[in-house]
Amino acid sequence: MLSNEKIKLIVGFLIILSTIVLYELSVSEIKKMPLDYQLISEHEGQDRILDHIDGNLSEPFLIRETLRQNVIGVNGDALEIKATVVGIDPSTNNVVFNSEQTFSVDRISRKHSQSNDYFAFPPNVQKQNYEFVHPMIFTKTTFVFDTVSKVGDLDVYDFSCKYSGTDVSMSFPQFPTKKILSDGKCKVSVEPITGIVVYFSKQWDDYFVDDEKRGAQVELGGKQTTEYSKSILVSNAKSTKSLYSFFDVILPILITLIGVIILLVMILFEKTRNQTKMIIQAQSDLIKKEKLSIVGELTARISHDLRNPLSVIKLTVDNMESRISKKLDPKLEEYIPVINDSLSRINYQINQVLGFVKPTNIDMKLVSILKILEESIKNTNIPNNVSLTFPKNDFSLIANKVQLEAAFSNLLSNSVDAIGENNGNITIRARNEKDQIILEFEDSGIGIPKENLEKIFEPLFTTKQRGTGLGLASVKSIIDTHGGTISVKSPPTVFTITLPQNHVLN
């Protein structure tokens, strides 16, 4: 059985463990792509574009592109994200580039659901290469780690990419019959803790392909994140980084400190409570000992005074029994056994009281458990309705034979009383464990009420109308004197005695 202190410590640890699990789940959820994920990023640069098939590239003009990403569907941890890239000529507001794609993205890994390629950088970016299918690149490409740098006062990891031969024909509806490929390169700066891209630049070279050969140039240009967008992305990265740092560093420290404080408070509370109980118990024991000491002195005097007249009465009854003739009064044969039985009961009660309150010298010798049990059974009135199961193995120990016989007889007598007039069984078991003898007295009686289990060894506590309340208290005192322990559980009622084999009195 676990002690209350251990149970409370276990409960404390479980509370802390549950808190940690909930914390981990919360942090994990926070670091997933949100269900309402969206991104807007503006880029600007210069572009040159072919007006018609037989023409030439235009003069360089300013181009402004907007990347928009937003969730249009959710399926568990898979997000359906629509990404559009629209490029316009600010001077004319003419759309010079328009691309629309839909991606299925795992919100935990931030990879494409159908492949092992990334859609976006995950948290805790490493100094390694990443395989991407990026909405701004339009093809699978490798983002190669280059260096660590700064964007403003924000530490970032720089990556670069190159691609060639990417089919972008669908982005040029003005040339519906032509195959158009693109070569290009890019650079990105990503805040490593959050995975947020704060800067993006790209250069491209688009051209016709005729008969697998490069033809006329269709578009030539480059772009980069606007200062306005970069400031917003940097601010977002900083706030998200602070949030992650709180959950990754500060909150675990707080949880640990709170957990330690809770455990310390529980331990101190339990120790204080136990010490208080020990003090109260010690005071109670002292009061009981003082009362029992007075009772003992008084009982010893009364018992001594009663013994003499009882002896005279018993001797007189014995003489009467030997001389009375059946012819004189047949009813005398009925009266004399009644007197004898009453005298025996009075004598038994006196012996019980004296056995508990009168200190005796203990003579410890090597004795046999089976022989002590046999003598105890002889001294106990076992009725015919009670069967007895005896242990098969014998064990020896250093003990006082008379006292153990008295203790075992008391337990057997209690078992007989518990069985009553019904048919029942008393089982005695004995075994040896680590230089200790363990005895169990089990009966098939009605059992002991739960509310009485803790009081059963207390002096003067009894549920019997004719009991003294000293029987089991005396048994416990004898076992304690032998350096052993006694406990009880019910139902079924089992008294367990543990005795050291080589007990030496102090």
C-alpha cells in the first residue's frame, strides 16, 4: 500500500506532467500554420517585355508585383492555399503578368501534401539546403544556404536558388501558340526561429523555344521586396519570434519553477501534517499510558483481593462436587457446572487484565513455531463446527514461548467468536522471508467493520458484551516486545504477524 505522502507526490508529479503535455500541445499548435493563414507581399523592380512576336523588347519600365496567399479549404492538417502573383506597369496600370496556383500544404511540416518539397520555411530553420516548390518560382528548386546576415537589426539566414527551362507559357496568354521557358535566380532572407521570409529578390529571363532551340526573348527583368513590405515582414517576424521565445524559454522555466514550488509546498505540508499527527499521537499515547498505569495499579490490587475469595469458592465447590450424592438433590449437578463456568470466566478476565497491565520478565529461547501453535490450539476451545488448517512447514526463532502461546490463543479465540455457530474454517499460514517469520491467521467469520479496523488494537476497545478490550492490545504488546509487527485486513479477516528470527531484547 502506498502512503498518503507518496500518493500526494505522485499526484503532484502527474499534475506537472499533465501541464507539460498541455504546454507541448499548445506550443505545437501555435507553431503550425494557422487555419486562416494569409500572406501579402509586394515587390518592385524593372522589366522589359515583348509586345508582339516579331517585335523587340520594350524599354525598361517599373514593375510592381503583389503576392497573395490565403486558405480556401481545410482538411484536417492539410490547408488548401491559393497563391496569386499579379504584376502591373504602374505608369499604365496594365497587367503584364498574372499567375494563379492552388497548393495543398501540410500545416505542421509546411511541405506540399503530395511531395516532400517545402511550400514555406518551417520554424527553427537549419543551415542546410531545402527543396522547394515556391509560389514565386513556379517550379521545383533547391534553396541553398549561403550565409548569416542582418535585415535591419534582425538576424537572418540567406538562401539562394537557380532554375532553368521552367515552362511559363500559361503566364503569357498573348502568345497562346508559343512555348515559353524561363531561366532565373533568387535570394531569400528568412528569420530562422519563425521561418518567416522577410526579403525576396528574383531575376528572370523568359524566351521562346522553337524546335527545342532558344528563340526570341519574351521578358527580361528583376524584382525585390519593397521597403514597406520588408518593414512589415520584419515587424511580424520579431513579434512572432518573441512569442516563440516566450513559449520555448520563459514559459518552461516558469512551469518548472511553479512545479518545484508546488512539490515543495506539498512535501512541507505533508511533513508538517505528519509531525502534527505524531505530536498528537504521542500526547494521546502518553495520556493513555498514564491512565493505564493508574488502572493497572488499581487492577492489580483488586485482582489480588479477588483471587483469594475466588480460590476459596472454587475449592469449596470442588469439595461439594465430590461429596454430593445424586440421591440428595439431582439439581445440584446442574448448579455446580454453572458455578464452575462463572468462576472460570471471572478468572479468565482477571488473567486478561493482569496479562496486559502487569509487567513480566521475558525469557527468550529458541522455540518452534509449530509447537507453540499446537499448545495454543490445546489452550483454545475449538468447537466441532470449526475446522482448522495448520501450516506444514516449521520455523524456529528466538522468542518467549508462553507469551506467544497466549497471543496465538487470543487470535484463535477471536476467530472462533467471529465464526460463531456457523460452520467455518480457521487457516494458519507460515513462511520465511529475509530472516523473518510471517504468520497469517485467517477465518471465515463475518469480518470486521471498516470503521473498527484502526481501533482494534487499542486498549479497552471491544465489540463483545463480555470482553475486556485488552485481548488484541495484549497481543500487539507481545508482538511489539518481540520486535515484530501485527496488522489486520477484512474481509476476510486476516491477522498478519511478522517476527524476526533472531530478536535480541535491549
